[in-house]
Amino acid sequence: MRWTVHGERSLYESPWMRVRLADVELPDGRRIDHHLLRLRPAAGIAAVDDQARVLLIWRHRFITDRWGWEIPGGRVEEGEEPAEAAARELVEETGWRAGPLTHLLDVRASPGVHDGVHHIFRADGAELIGEPTDVEAERIEWVPLSSAAELAAQGHIGSGSTMAALLYLASGGPR
């Protein structure tokens, strides 16, 4: 049962997002206006060391007014490949350079509201090369991957992309 899109118009645009209003027809024939967001793609990285720990940042998100563990990540810049963005974000946010990368999964957190995608990568190891240049975290720590489910259950992981990545890896995802 597919919806038919008759058109879409801009309500607001910025470098981060475009707020749009779509004229859609539902399968039962009704037509409605549906708000949506068009977002730039993002990339995140779960760096895992030889002790099965993952490098996480503990940070505050003002929108939800919550603290939580996250994998480093951010938007993919124009002309940049998602893997390059993930590796860049790891260095900027933690001061660690990624080891070999593997694509894990693409997370579309809320496809009923926006078209945003987070490309998630695994880094096999990382090397400390300096201090973070984009200070977003109160703490940067190697956290046991085995604690991912407990951290999620306790509400210490507020990011859906982080939760998907950690639970996927903890469940035996690609190594």
C-alpha cells in the first residue's frame, strides 16, 4: 500500500536540514499535507580494541537535555565519502585515528518523519594521535562492548544510531 506524492514544497532550509511540506495521497484516496525533514547524511564509528572495548564519548544533548554514551560521528561533508567522514569524526572528537574500517549498517531512525541516514562503521583498533579538536564530550572512554545491553537498559545510550551499532556488534555482528 504505497502513498502517492503529488508534490513537495520548501518551508525552511539551512545547511543542516530542509523542512518540507508534501502533498500525499493515502492508499484509501484521501489527500493530506505531511511535514517532513530532508537531512544530510551522517556517519558514525565504533572503534573496537583487542579487549572487546569500544571507544565512546559521554556527552550532553541539549535538545533532549540528556547525557549519554555515543559513538563519535557527524554529518558527511560535500564530496566526502561516509567512511572518510566517520574516520575524520573519530579524530576530531576523540584524538584517536581509526584502524581498518568495515561498514556495519545504515540506520534510518525515523523514516516517517525524515530521510536521514547514519552510515555506521567499525574500526578495528585505533591509535591515539593527539587531543580532540572538536570538543563535544565530557569524557572519552574505552567501554566493554559486553556492557552495551545494560547501558541501553539503564538509559545511558540516548542515540538510536549508537544503540543500533553497539547492540549489533555485541550480538556478534561482523568482526
